[in-house]
Amino acid sequence: SSELTQDPAVSVALGQTVRITCQGNSLRSYYASWYQQKPGQAPLLVIYDKDNRPSGIPDRFSASSSGNTASLTITGAQAEDEADYYCNSRDSSGSHGVFGGGTKLTVL
Amino acid sequence: EVQLVESGGGLIQPGGSQRLSCAASGLTVSSNYMSWVRQAPGKGLEWVSVIYTGDTKYYADSVRGRFTISRDNSKNTVYLQMNSLRAEDTAVYYCARDRAPPTSWYFDIWGRGTLVTVSS
């Protein structure tokens, strides 16, 4: 079982704001990173190292954290944001990577 | 352009072995942390293994003792040797550049993946 827990599915109306959460004890010590994955494609890094966006990622993607919970927020969700989203960080030992189980985002 | 290209996937019988390759261009594997991440059909992502620049290696509990990560600097290629394969190893295997600063862990460059199917 994953050390990071995500809700399996979330939906949002077009243009509205949605928050996807990730819980785990290791998040008390380490930042989460976030990936978007569309069907048949490799994951795409959208947030890294607390709240940094790689080049080309729209600024409607942002992140925050509190205690053992990290959050990815999409402000003004677009149809093209419909995808699976995964969080990732170090595990409790600090020496292994770990992913959350993923959240399927539906844009209505 | 930075690119990672995986190869070596296919249909393997349970108990068999297979070696995956990840050829890099635009980056030097010996100067980067490199990981393998897998995704079983219809399932989530699972980190498998990492090789650091100093040759330190780590493995997920699910593959430790069966899988070995390595690299060939002259070919700028990372490998994953998989032995004693099981049905549950069936997955798309991605190669990724691994950024592991002290405060987090993330993968900023991914290959397109190679499918490994373990079945009789």
C-alpha cells in the first residue's frame, strides 16, 4: 500500500477551482510534487519542491501544504486539465520515492 | 532536446528475466540521478529503483533482490535487469531523471515507457 493517500476521484465545473489532496506522514518532513497524466501518455511534472512550476505549466496550477497534507489547486479548471493527478515525495525513511494512488479529475 | 528512450519490454514467462534499457540524449546519466517508475495496467505509479551519481542504488521492497539498476556511462544508458519475474511485475516501465533534493523527491524528465508483460 502507498504511504501517500489521495482521493480516487474529484470533479469540477469548467472554470471553477478544485483542490486535490495528498496525505502522508512523510509530508510532515518533505514537500510533495505533483504530476498530470493523460491516457496513453507519460506523467508530466506540474509542481515540484513545494510550489514551483516547470517551464510551460500554466499558473492556474499551484500547491500548498499543512501538516501531513499537501494540496494541488487548479484555479479556473479547463477542459484540458481532465487527467489523473499523482503526488510524490520521499517515504518515511527518506531514501525511497513514493507516489500517491492518484486522483482522477473530471471537468464537467 | 533532452530525451529518454526506453526499450527491452515484451512478453516474458513467469520466473524469467529481462533487461530494460534507457538511452539518454541531451543529458548525461552519470551526472544525474536516474530512476525507474512502473505503472501496472489501469493502476497508479510505483517507484521502482534509483541510481545516484555516486553509484548508490535503492530499490522498492517489491523488487529488492530481484531487480538491479545499473548504467553504462560510455553508452549514456541506464539499465534495469529484472529476474524472477512475476505476473504482478506486468507494467509499463518508465525511465525518469530524478531530482532528489534534501527536502523532496521528483522526476522532471520522463521517457515514453516500455511495456513488460509477464505471462505464460
